[in-house]
Amino acid sequence: MILRSAEGNTRLSEDIQNSKWYAFTQLGLSYVLKENIDLSFNYGATLGDNNTHSHNVFLKLGIWW
């Protein structure tokens, strides 16, 4: 990849490499607060061998009627 400034006098270059191996993981916990209310916590991750990583976390409150 080659980047140039608007004036055209600066040139930067960098090689981009993708990971060859990836691992995916997910973990979830649920807790029932009342008969119709639950709370859940979820975590997911994608990990690679070339310092590639992604994390996500969410908390959900479910109310059922």
C-alpha cells in the first residue's frame, strides 16, 4: 500500500499481512431474576496469530410477558 500527501512530496509504504490462523470463542451467562425477568452477560472474541483480535461484550435484560 502506498500513501501520498496532497502535495505529492511525501511517500509512505507499508506491507499488510493477514493472519493465517484464527480462533473464535464465545461465553454467555444467564441469571433469572424473577419468573419473567432474566439478565444475561455475553462475551465473544476472535483471535489471530498476527496480533489480530476483536472482542465484544454485551449485557441484556429480558422481560417476558
